[in-house]
Amino acid sequence: MPRTKSEKPATTPAPRKLRKKSCRLVVDHIGPIKHADVEFGDLTVIVGPQATGKSIFLQTLKLLIDREHIHDMFQHHSMSFNGSPDAFLEGYFGRGMAGAWAKQSAISWNGKPATFHEYAAPTRSKVRHERLFYIPAQRVMSLPSGVSQNFGQFNYGDPYALRAFSDAVHDLIQNEFGARGELFPASNKLNDTLRKPISDHLFGGNTLIVDDKDFTKRLALSVPGQKNSLGFLSWSAGQREFTPMLMGVYWLCSGPTKRRTGATIAETIEWVVIEEPEMGLHPQGVAAVLLLVLELLRKNYRVVLSTHSTVVLEMVWALQEFKKLKGTEADVRTLFDLSASPKAKELGATALTKDYRVYFFDRDKAVRDISHLSPGAEDDAEAEWGGLSGFSSRTNSAIAEAVNRASLRSRRSSSAES
């Protein structure tokens, strides 16, 4: 509804932005990556076609940040690589991946050169807590038939990111949440600003529960008015993809501050990587997931997404435009169709204080910074948002051409009749 002249836009003081240390990862000649130079923002979005090295890049980031924790995890589960770098690389990245590294391969993390071979062995560093939480694209495999899997139930050669994520979800379901029965909508987990869009667009008003009637804790959906709950394989594909991601966000947002993973309150998760958060979801569902991303930013996590969704880039573009135009939290709420609740206002205000970056991964080319997402950019990668809007542009051009031809035929026909 338009505002009257007497009305003023609602404003909420923007939270003070905490300065983060600049982080930069440079990768050369690894797998399909020719050259990638990425400086991370508060939210960094990675786009590009399949098989362009996005997952390799993100898993490399995890290894560089969590080296000691990763080696401790393997050791805890009795996995020894006998000093073989290739065995470690295949155990970490996945079977067959050791061949992605060649003599010319190079890495630089925050200006310091590194090699995969040195990261294939642990050090005596005292920093051993987990600092980056990784939600992989294969997350649905963490819940076969709705039953969570721990790290040791996977095989050598299954990617570490999947195994570690599955282990975290397993611990939540079997221990931290398992005794409560209801997982969503649990009022003590997410505020209504986040909970209502998820209920409306992802679970359709159904309740996510832990069902242990067969003496095994498994996820199910309780449907109002229906005696038996819906088993995992009866859910929609989007619900199966989204639910393990929701468990990960629960794990990250379970307290007033960032998730603690070490012996002191300063030892917490700092980074969150989410691969393809849009998988299986309707655009309204994707928008609901993006509210969870904004909540992670509000809690001061540094978030990295890989995506094939224009909805994700539309959000980044809109938030950057709001910042340029000195927009308010009300603009962010309008974007997500949120009420003027205190939590929603805080979420919107925080989003306008963050730094957003977008990078395009392409085959046989250097990774490009397309953060401005300008439709008028000379670089097609930026103008077409990493190829995600290219088909829409071609569709509009093709339709316009067809309309012009039809109009020309109509005019010729009218002239002939006269």
C-alpha cells in the first residue's frame, strides 16, 4: 500500500558492523580451475556451470582453515594414510581426486603460499577446534530413509565434507534433539520471522518429528488429521534436500552467539559454506532459505554459497542496490514480505551492513569477480549473472523478434487488402 505524505518510512538503527579480517584464497591449475583469486566478503556467492571447480575450491577453503580438526577427525575414526599425500587427498576430497593436482598447481591463503602435500599431514598447532561448518551438495545422503549416519558409516573415498556434516546431523538427531520429538516448528529454535516462511513454503504446515516407533530414530512428517506420519521417502525432493540443511542451521544457531567448538568461548565456528541451497526448491522456498542465510550473517558468521539460482543473485543485487540508495530495513522486509516485527527489523538492518561478493567460475578461464551484477556490464559473465540470466535474455530477444515479424506480416496483409 502506498504511503501517505504524513507517513515516514520506519527505520531501525543499523547494528555496528564488526570488522572482519580480510581473507583471500588464490588457486592455480587445480582440476578444472585455471586461476581463482577470491577475496571473501561477509557473504560470498560462487556461480558457474557444473564441473568448473566450485566444490574443489570450497573444500580447499575448508582444508586450509580446519587442517588440524580434519586430521583429528580422521584419527578419531582410526583412519591412517601412512604418510601418503595422495591417500589423504582421496580420503578428503573423494576417490579419484588426487589426479586433480599437478606440478604447476599452486595455492596461496592470505598471501602465504601452501601446498596440498604439506596439508596432508597434521602439525602440532594448538588451534584444533572446527572453524568452518560445511553443508555439502550431497547432504541428502546424510539421511538415507530418514536415518542419520555418523562419520564411520561412510567409506574411504566418500568426501570428508559429507561425512563430517552427516556426523554433526547424526549427533543432533540422536542426542541433542532426539528426546524432544518435534524438530520443526520448535519455538525455541528459530524466531517467527524465520519459522513462518519455512512452515508455509517448505513444510506446508506439517510438523517435522523424530519417529522412534520402530526402535530407530528417523525423521518423519506429522500431517494434521492423519494418524500415521510420512516417511522420508514420501516427502517431496525439496523437503528431503532442505531438512538436513535446516538441521545444520539449527546446530549453528542454537545459542545467542556463534556455535562453540573448542574449550573456550572464543573457539567457535566462524565460517559457513552451503552448496546449492536451492536444490529441489520453488523460488518461494529459496527465499525462505535465504532468510536463514541472513540470520547467519546477523550472528556474524562469514557465509559462502555456491548456487545455480537467480533468486540468490537477485537478493544480493537488491541488497547492494539498497545500500547504494541508502535504503532502510523496511526495503529488506518488503523484499522478503516480512512483517514489521522487532526480529524482522533487526534482520533487515543487519543485512544492509554486510559486504557482498560474487565470483564466476568458467571452464578454461580465470575466475572473474562479478560482484556488481550490473546488467549493462561489458563482460557477459557479469551482465548475465554468470550465465544464470542468459537464457531469459535470449528468450526475451527471441520473442521480441517473433513479435516484430508478426507485426510486419500484419501490416503487409493490411496493405494488400487496401
